[in-house]
Amino acid sequence: MTAVDRLAGRESELAAIDDFLTGVRSGTGRALALRGEPGAGKTALLLRAAERAAPARVLRATGAEPESQMAFAALHQLLRPVSGLVDALPEAQREAVRGALGLAAPPGGQDRFLVSAGVLSLLAEAAVPDGLVCVVDDFQWVDRASADALLFAARRLGADGVGLLFAARDTAEARHALKDVPGLTVAGLAAADAARVLAARSAVPPVPDVAALVAAATGGNPLALRETAGLLTPEQLTGRAPLPDPLPVGDGIGAVYGEQIARLPADTRLVLLVAALEGLGDLRLVLRAAARLGAAADALESAEAAGLLDVEPTGIRFRHPLIRSAVHAGASAADRRAVHRALAAESEEAGDTGRRARHRAEAALGPDEDIAAELAAAADLDRARGGYADAARTLVRAADLTPDRRTRSRRLKDAAVAAWLGGRPGQARSSLAAAREAAGDGGPSADITQLGGRFELHSGDAAEALRTFLTAAEQAAEQTAEAILPILADAAEAASYVGDTDAAVLIGRRAEALPDPGDPADAFLRDVLIGTGALQGGDSHGGAGRLRRALDAVPDDGFDAVHLLWAAAAASLLGEGDAAARFGARAGRVARVSGMVGTLPVVLESTATAERVNSAFALSAALSEEGLALARETGIANSAAAHLANLAVCAAVRGAETDARAYAHEALAIAIPHRLGLRVGVASYALGLLDLGLGRFEQAHERLTALTTAGPGAGHPAAVWGSTADRVEAAVGAGDLDAARAAVGFLERWSANATSPRSQALLARCRALVAEDGAAPDLLRRSLDLLATDSAAAYDRARTALLLGERLRRERRVGEARPHLRHAAEAFGRLGAVPWERRALGELRAAGEAGDRAEPAALATLTSQELRIARLVAEGLPNRDVAARLFLSTRTVEYHLYKVYPKLGVTSRTELARLLTQPPT
């Protein structure tokens, strides 16, 4: 049958593939997934795409069921021809990819996102100069580590000239995996096209009525049509004899192959089974294993002569995946175990311990600690390479073969961790539940309980997570302080999410009872926990002193991102939002450099908040968009809620009411049932800030007051403190001076230990709002003076200038009011704070000056991606490092910079750095 006949009726699919290839050749990144039932013609379409791809380079890989649990097996197959380009990658990505592909010892504990980012960079390098098309068949059998890396790349293709073309069976699992990839369903052929296929394969041309019946019975499946045509007699094809009932359709096609295989000699069936279970297509390995089992040397030739597989110098390939399935299904369990034992022996001689362990496991008849230990060791190697999801499945199998209950429990716990790091939260929870059950009468260990708390904290009920951590701390009571402290820190984090001050006090006391740690980072963390508990328990002096001591111990370099986040939390408790912002920004930089980017969604929560506090609303939103995407990819729902809430605040500042409400409501939909008091508070604050900016003082007053008095998340300390200044302004605008004075009193108590100029400026501004008219202007001027040298306080300075200008205008001191109102309007305009700019311009016109809207800051013209890239370039990073930190290719970074420079009116990196470091005032 000719290639043309195999593609009969596929004009629309071929047109879509041609469009895909045209985009790739023009330098655009593309991804496309072909989905259909077995035999629909997906492979033929992939082959045609590969033929038409020139001058673009083509890389190929095919998923194999025996390889589906071997981390990076498909990726190794796909990227082997371009492995020489790995040296061009950024260092961290280079080492990660080398480890994943087996080109070097893995770094150990490698983050899967770092491997994925390296794969994206390698594909971009391979696309030079004419583009690259990656053709991946049978995607449903691609190992999870390879699938994750390729799908990560598919979501981030830019101006790289890389095309990813997948083909998969149309199953629910495959649809879910490929949900972010544009899809093309390869359905059955229409009757006329089906008749063409039948005619090309039949002994005689079928009459139209017979062709129509066969087309209907097969659903137009091309493989079913071809195989059925070969089974029909001339009499049946011409209508002189009835058609068989039923016809072999759908998955029943496999039965056709099964019958064909069953008629082969025993030695031929044996070598086919070895090839099916070996999976790699390694000709030498298959022949050696078959010979070990006594198969004749020419047995493989008989299989080739039967048309079931192709033997090439590079290996063995089954003519169709269903043939492998039919071989496997037709063999007895005893025969399969014998073949696995032979393959295990050959793998051992080849030095492949991972494959040896997996084949031995398949041959096992029951629990066997020796085999289980080998599997666990193979999983360790997968984890070191970043193949966490595949390691998780291997560890579950190892646990199944483990005789000892406690050891089985530990391996299931390790499987849960690996599944979580591999982005499979459902599988992680199932493995953890099995680990608890396997623990037996002694109950789960503290680390198993703690792990359950971590899962709950990231994507479940924060209050339940807190309870779980406190239980884990009790279970670990007899352990060392170094073991207990991390559990208490987890509990404190959960308490901060919920807003449970009583729990914070309890945790602080437990931390204080521990001996002084020798490690400076542990000593810092202990001080933060003790200080937090004391402060929230009413010991203002003692708590503040302990927190201050902790912050004084933070080194300029050396702390990891997690400890810097604790420093940010400590600064917030002291009322120093500017210091908290600095620590949050540092945490983001450290997380990107460290390579452990699986924690990045959580770190970006603080980093995005820091940029918002520092008036960089566009960058804050860009960071939250990045964090939201990563949180969704990793299944960290509670981090997604945090980023949605921050996006709501940024939209509220802009006056983008539709966006602000959408983000806030989506955040609340996660945060309320998960009892995330802080997330609820921030999302609710966004709606109150939106009302305040739009001059709806009554609604703003009601919303912001509710943060302290009622509803889910009400009373969360951080949310109450963070909204106080706006709550004072809303109360004054609504005419509720008593509520405004009460809010100022709260801020005075909260800020009693704050020493930063910005915290004092905020307090002075709030005092001015409830002060007598004569005192208010001086307090507002003091606030402006305190912010005069703070380049990151542009928004707060503009808010204060607006209030001062309004107050002076009401006192008929319009000459004094105008400069302040003008400054406020210009600053709001540059920041994109549209409703605030509108309010300032209205006041300026009332003061007798016709104000015009200011041009937005040049940075406001950049997309989120462009802004993130520009900021890192301004920090002095080369394009390669920018690409590594943002999980992009270097070519994508270069493409965006090509657009950034003219937008900003700069021509060099030096000018870009100067522009981005200018105060936004």
C-alpha cells in the first residue's frame, strides 16, 4: 500500500500539519497533539510531517509500554542525536540535563523543573539555524519524567523555531496530560475514503455496498480497514457471500494479530515476547536473552518474514504498537516471568542495574527484600536525575515486594515525597495513606505525619495542617532539637496561614524549651518562632527583642530562600513592611539561583508582595502570573490562591474592576474552604481597596472593617495590619471618625517596635487623617519627609501628597496645595494607578490648575514576560542566566529583549539598567 493510500482522506489533518511546519520554519514555537484510536493513522501523519519538515532538523521518539516507568527513557531516545549541544546550556541546566540523559552523574536531588528548563534550552539550541521538529509517537506510553519535560517545553515555546508534534491514543489520561497542547482528533475515514483504502488492500475491488458496510463496521479506522480487507474473500468483497460477523474493529484489531502470532513457531513467539518485554529495541540484548532461553538463532528472521517487526542495524521495531500488545497478551504469565529473568541477567551483564531491578521485579512471585532494595536503589537514581514521578511508581512497586512492615511504610513515604515533587499530588496522598496503614500497631512516624501536614498545607485545609504538625511535634518529642525545630516551623507557617495566634504562642513556648541549636540558621529560626509567640501572646517587649535579635543575625549571604521568608515574616510582625519586602525580594533571587525551583511558587508569593509594597505593581503582577502558572503545574493550590489574591490587589490599584473581582473571587473560592485566613484577608482587602480608589467610601469602609470583625479569615493579624491605613482613610471618607481613631490606635500598637522610616511615615499619615485640621498638614508633611529618600515608596508618597493637597485645598490654601496634587497625579499616572490619578487630577482642577494625565511609565508598555526579563537583565545577568532563572530558552530571551529596547527607548543594557533603577516618582 502506498503512502498516498495510507493518508487517503486526511487532507484536513495534512493541512494542519503543513501550517504547523510553516510556523516552525518561520521561527515560531509550535506544539500539536494528534489524538485518535489505535490504527487511526496517527503514525502515518507523523511520518509525513517528518518527511516535509526540511530544512528543519527532525528528532524522533516513540513511547514504549515496557519503558513507561523508566525515567527519561523517551527523552534519551529523542535527544541522543543532539546531546553534543548540552555544553551550550547554562551551568545548572547543563548538569541537570547531563544527569537526566545519563551523560554524567546526576547532581543529586535535582529539581524536575530545572531538567525541564534545560530540555527547553537544548531544543532551542538544536533548532539553530533552520528550526527543529520533534516527533513523539505513542505519547501515552512515554515515561512521566520525559512527558513532564516535553510538556513544560510545549507551554513555553516562543521564538525558538521549535515544534513539538505528539501522537497519543485518545484516552482520558492522555487528554488530561495534553490538555495544554492544541489538539487535532484523527477520526475514522468517511465512506468514500474508506472504500479507497479497501480497494488498495483487497484481492478484488469491493462493491460499493460492501465497502459501505465495512466502513461502518470499522468506524472508518484505516488499520481496521486494511486488516479486514486482507481477511475477506473475493466472494465477500463482491457481495456474493455474507460478511463475517462481527468484523475485527477497534481494539479487536489486536485479536487479528493474536491469531497471526499464535500460528508462528514456538521459538518465533519466544523471540517476539523477548522483544516486546525488552522495550528498547536493542537487537543484541534481545538476541542474547532469547538465546539464553533456548530460542533458535533464526527465530527472529521468521518474525520479520511474518511482517510483525522490522529489523534494522539500529534495532528492532514492531510494525504497529498493537502487535507488541498482542504478543504480551498471548503469552502465559510463566513465560513472561521467564523472559524477565533472562532480561534481568542480560541487563546485569551490561551493567544496567536499574533495568535489572525492574525485570527482576516483574519476575517476582511474592515479597522479596533483595529485589525490593534493588528497586528502591533504582528509584534513588531516578530521583537524583529529577525523575520524581517515575521514581514514585518504582518505590510503590518496591513497597509491594517488601516483607517488613516498617520498611514498607518508609518506602511508601518516600514514594509519596517523590510523587509530590513530581507534580502528582493525588498519587502522593494515596502513597502516604498506604504508608500510614503499613506502619502497623506502632502508628506512623513523626516524619510521615509531618509529610501529611505539608501536603495539607500546600493544597488542603490549613487548619487541619496545623493540627497535623502539632501531632507530629508530639510524636517527635523524644527526638533531637534539630528534628523537632522544622516541625515547629511548619506548624508556625500553618498558624500564620490560618491566623491562629493561640497556636503561635504554643509553638513559641515549645521552641523556647528546646536547647540552643549550634547551627546559626537553626538558631535564627528558633528566635523567630519564640519572638512570634511572645509578641502574639502579649509580650510586646520580649517578642520584639527576640525578633530583632533574629533579624540582626541574618547574614548578607548564605541563608536559603526559606529562612529569608522567615526573616520577611519577622519584619512584618515588627511593623516594618519595607524590611519585609527586602527580605522577600532576596528570597526570590536565592530560589532562582539555587535550582530548587519546585519551591519557587511559594517564594514568589513573598517576592510579588515585596514588589507591590515597593510600588512596582506591574512587576508584582508579572511575578504573581509566573507563580500562579508554576503553582498550577505543581498542584500547590494554596499558593495559587495567594498569587490570585495579589493579582487582585494589583488590579485594584489600577482600577481594573472586572479583573480585580475575578481574581479575588477565584482566590476566595480556594481560600475559604481551605481556611487560609491570610489569603482570604488579602483577596477581601483587594475588593476594599478597589472601592476606596473608586471613591466608594461607604462600601470600602464596610469591606475593610469586615476584615477585623466578621467572616472567614476575619482578624488575621497580617491582613488587619496591612489594610489599616486604607481602613482609616475609608472610615474618614465614610464619616465614621470613631472607627478611624480605633484603627489608628491599632496601628500605633502594632508599630510600637518599628524603627523604619516607612512605618513611621505610615503612622504619621494615619494620625493626620483623624487629627484636628491645624495639626494634619504638619503630620502629612512629616510623612512626606520620612519618605523623601525612599525610592520604593512612590505609591505611599503619592497617597500622602494627595491627602495633603486635599487638606490644603479645603483650607483654601490652593497655592500650597497645587504642587502636592500635581506630584500625586503625575506619580499615580506613571504607576498606572488610574482611579487615584483621576482623583488627584479632579482635586488639581478644583485648585484652579488644568492637569493633564501623565504618560504611563515606559515599563507599563512591557508585557509581563518582557518585564521579568528586563528586570533580570538590569541586574547585570547575561541572557543565558536570565533564561535559566525564568525557565526560558536563551533565544526567547533575546527575542523579547529585541522588543524591549525600542519600547523603552534604550539601546544598551547599561541604559536599561539605569532606567529600571530610577525611582518611580
